[in-house]
Amino acid sequence: MEQIILVVHLLLAIGLVVTVLMQKSEGGALGIGGSGSALVSVRGSANFLTRATAIMAGSFIATSLTLAILAGSHNKSSINLDEPNSGTERSIPLSPNTEKPPAVPLSK
């Protein structure tokens, strides 16, 4: 199931990029706009592309959240910090006489 959602997510990302690039530039910053001889009118295509972009953006966010939730469910950790140590580690410190001196001198 995770692979299917991932493929849908990828297709939505590609479709979102394409629909954003197909929209006519309002400011004309790049100087490239759509031609006037389009299959649909300029106003109709702008409405369609705006709605398509909004729907794809919402779907993209939904698949992102779904994938994040699925990834988080795989990383269930069994570490409980509220319980005391299980006893596998040594809890009694070594006496100063049995330890080796540090290799690097410590500052005072």
C-alpha cells in the first residue's frame, strides 16, 4: 500500500509542476505568456488550471501526511524511559584506583 501511495505522490508532484508551469504569468516577469489562439479561452483555461492546481496541491499534501504517518508507524521503539535499568549495564562505578588515567590531561 505504501508503494501505491508513493507512486500517486510522485505523479501528483509531476502533475503539479506541469500545471503551475502551464499557467499564464500575471506579472510578465519572464516575458513568456500563453498565446491568444488557445483551444479554450484565456479566462476558462485560467479557471481550470487554478482549480486543477488547488486540487492537486490538496491531494499532494494529503499523500505527504499519509506517507509520514505510515513511516512513523514503522519506527515504533520498544525503549521505555520510565522503567529502571534492566541490569545489563554496570551500575556501580569503578573505584578511582582501578581506572587507568586519562590519555589526555584534564584541565583544572
